[in-house]
Amino acid sequence: MDQNKLNKAIEFHKVHNFNSARSLYEEIISEDDSNYLPFFFLGALELDLQNYQGAIKYLKLSLEKNANNFHTYLNLGTAYYELKDYQNCKKYYELGTKINQNDELLQNLATVYKDTGDIDKAISLYKKIYNNNPDDLKAAYWLHNLKILTLDKDLKKKIKLILKNKNASYTNKLFGNMLLSKYANKASLYKDELKFILNFHDVVHEHNKNHFETKKNFIFNDLKNIKQYYDKSIKISGNEEIRDTIKPIFIISHPRTGSTLVEKLITYNQNNLVPGEEASVCSIIGDEFFKDKNFNSRIDDISKKIIYKYQSIGLISKKEKINFTDKSIDSVYYLGWIKSIFPNSKFINCTRDPRASIVSILRNNLGSQSWAHKINDITKYIDDFYDLIDYWQKEHQIEIYNFKYEDLINNFEYESRKLMDFCSLKWSKNIINFNIPTKFTIRTASNLQVRQPMYKSVDREYEALAALFENDLRKYKWSNYSF
């Protein structure tokens, strides 16, 4: 193997010159296919490009050359996780841990156990991580969330000492401040809670500053105006049978409005309705818009890409008649095109007191969402969201079911009946048990919350924290939300 050529390919890869990197990796393999490294890096490159099937192909070829590289198992597990193939995800993470008890491998495996409802296994693994490294504040955070670790004075003292260290890791800075915000909340010290919350969001934002600023610029200045490019007269050809027969349900709500709860509710005991969680498939439209605003001329190819992507993650099947849900938060930008591609699609917008949503977004870490780390960005995002909902309903008469979270809590049977009727799904009395099974998969911040019994009344605890930034909301008409 030509090591100099491999080093050059890796350098291209590091600076995201993916085409040059791929060409060199493939050239090395054509000259000598006996070494695992070019295959491994090609797999890593496909992972970076979110081509998960391609990543799996090359990573498995790498594994045939060398079965002892734990990074290969780590990347394979990650690819399967993104494809929502949790059985294979666990398999490769577990195989990797037999070779090396790497922290990232253990944390990823604990995460997939938690997401898929293997709570006892998740707890066991987080305990192992924490016992091996008592300064691992990520493990401490999840052990606390899983009600295993108590927030006592000794832990608080340790967190503060770790954060005083200028060389504290990004992860410890993040989870240390998240834990301190929980101490403040427990003591009803809401000003302190907000201080620590903003601290950990600053950590995330600074860590991703350049990427976030670019992304926010696109979201707030370009993507919000994508609606102007929709032409209801566009005609889509190809995959007619799939497009005409499938009845997907898109939950288009902004985060922390009860959308995960609604998805679990409508898919409960529905054999032909597959929960898709946040598939983010329709962001393909946004990607095409980013490349060229005149993307409508390519709508047939875009439609094929979207259907292929849904097929690749098991939400559309040629062999059996199934429908799916998709609760990707970016779908609201593309409703016109989604309706054109899937004429029988339905849309649900979950609403909730915006103050509750903002507090919940702040208290959680929606890490990859560039707009979710500063109060002014969050309120701007929500305002754009409401504007888009209004636009699609009024300008294009797209039917959207506006579902009120508080109404469900106050009158579960009546509201759940109305919701199921809108979705053309059967309602049954045992639907009240929709969140009892622990083995369903949830990858969002609602993971643990939605597994708990339903509230009997609306929890208004968020109001104390929201009062601290109430002045920032008064300029928005949606701040008058009432229930």
C-alpha cells in the first residue's frame, strides 16, 4: 500500500474535499486491495456524506481484512443507528466493546440501549462508564436522569472542580453545566438555573460556531422563503403506484410540543403504520434548494430520491402495504412539495404554550439544531414556524390538523378520538395505554418522558423560568397563547 498516497487522501478527507479523497482511496485499492485502511477510510467518508449503505459496504470489506480494529465496529454501529437498524447497531457496538472498552463505543451502546427501551442495560453500562471514570459527567448526567444518581453536595463539589479546570473536555463542560442547572431547579433558584442553562448552550454554540452561523443564515434568510418557489401546478411522474396509494402522516411541529407523544399515540396497535421518528428525508428538497433555487425542474428526480430514501430505512415497502409517520421538524418548509409527491399525506401540527416549548428546548440539548441554543434564535425559529403554517393553510389550502397538547391532557378520550378520526385510524379504549410498552424506540429528548404515565393535569412548572425572558416574547402574536 502506498502510504504517502493514503496520507494525502486523508488530508483531502479532513478538509472535506471528498471527491479527491475518494479518488485516491479507490486508486490505492485498485493497486493493492490487501490492506484494510483504504476500505475503512472510504467507509468513514461515506458516513460523513450520510450515505450509510455505502459506508456499511466498505466498512464490512475493511472488517474482512482486519477484524481487530474497534473503530470499524464503532462506525458500522453508527451507520446502522442512522438507518434505524437497531439490532445490527447493537451487534457491532457490542462486538467492538469485546475488542476495546473505548469510551465512545460504550457511550454509544448505552445510548442505543436507552433509545430502544433496554433501560436496565443502559443503566448497567452507564454505571460501568462512571465507575471506570468518576469524572465522566455525561455518564453522571444520564445516571441522574435514569434516577440512579442523586444530586448531592459531593457531586456538586466535584462538578465545580472539574469545570474550574481550563482543560476540561467539551463533554464535561456541557454536562457539568446541565447538571448544575438541575441543582438550581431542584432548589427553585430559577435565575441560577437559567444561568447554567445558557452556559451549556454557549458551550455547544462555541464548539460549532462556524457551522451553526452558516446554517442559521440559511435557515433564517433562505429556507424560510422557500415557500415562494412552490408551484402547485408542478407534475410529478414516476413511482405513481407508491405515491397514489401510500398515506403517510407528517407531524410537522416544532420541538417540545408533544409531537413524540402524538406519534406514539397514533401508531399504538396500528399494524400497518410504522413510526418513522425524525427521518429527515424531505430535507433532500432543502439540499436541492441550497444548490439551486430553481430546483422545481428537477422535481421528478427529487421525488425518486425521497422515495428511495424512505425505502432504504424501511418506511416504504414494495412487498407489503404499510404507511408511516415522519416527525422531522424541517418538513414544515416543504409541505407543498410533500403534498405533491404524496397526495394522500396528512399533516398534524402539535401546539403547546410556546413558553413551555421554549423552556423545554432550553433545558434540553438539541445539539445539532443551530437555532436551539440562544433565546432570540429560538423565538425567531418559532415565529417563522407559525408563519409557514399560516402560509400553507391560507395560500395553498393544505389541510393541517392543529392539535393542542393541553387539550389532550385535560380531555384525553375526546381529543384522542378526534385525532384518530382525522388520521382515518381506529380508536379503541385501550389507547390510554399507548405509552406503557417500554421497548419502543425514541431518539429525541422525549425519550424518558414519554415512557412515563400521562399527566392528569397540565404541569405549569415551566412558568417560573419563562418569566425571566417574558419581555423577549411580547413582540410575537403567538405569545398570547391560552388554554
